[in-house]
Amino acid sequence: MGVYLTENGKQKILASSKLNLPAFKGHSFATVLRVLLHEILINIDNGLPLPNFMVFKRPWYRDATLMAMVLKETANLRLIKD
């Protein structure tokens, strides 16, 4: 998984990481759970679990705790730093 840029027919990898992206099969709100996991993943910047990567540069304990719980349940905890 990663972020790719295609320019002039050439593809460049901007960022990559191994992710576990569960489908949440059997859950009534599987689509919503996938979107919420996306929101958690996009707000990790260089191992820092941020409340909003566009606004904040330092994690908040409350948000980092919630993010860590979600990442643990989805087998992605290694994506954030202690």
C-alpha cells in the first residue's frame, strides 16, 4: 500500500507502508468502519497519531489513545511511535 504520483507517464512512490485493511465482513456498518479506519490512518504523520494532520503537529493524549486502540484492533499498531 502506498501513495503514488503519476506524472508524464512515470509513476513515483511518495510513501509506502504495510497496512492491514480489514473488510469488516459481518458487521452491520462495514462501510462506515472502513471510512473511520481511513480517517485514523490518514492522520498518522511520521509515526505520530495526530488529531488532524493539516492543523496539528503534536499528538494529543486523548486522540492518540483512541487511535492506538483502533490500530491495535486492526493489527496496525506498529504504525505509530511510543
